[in-house]
Amino acid sequence: MQLTHLGQHYTASSTSIATIETDTELQFMGRMFKRRVPAVPPVQVPTRHMVYRGQSYTG
């Protein structure tokens, strides 16, 4: 997708994801919208192992 900001053209770097439409209806500025959610939620992998005051956690 070609975008423009302050006269500079660039290509969007985000990747598209598959979504499904839900039964939830939303209204914004007088227009009705259907809520969409990811078809498969992304899996978040812990980035590193940390310890704070002797308690270990990932973050």
C-alpha cells in the first residue's frame, strides 16, 4: 500500500492478517461498523528470562 506523509511517499511495512467478522456492532461518528477479530490469535513468545528480587519471570 502506497502512503504519503508530509509529501513523502512510502510503502506500508505492516503485514495483513486474516480476520473474521463478529456479531458485535459498533457506532462511530454516526456510522455503524461490525467488529473484526483475528482468525488465529498471534502467539507471543517470551523474549528473555529475567529475575527481580529473586522472582523469575519472562518479558
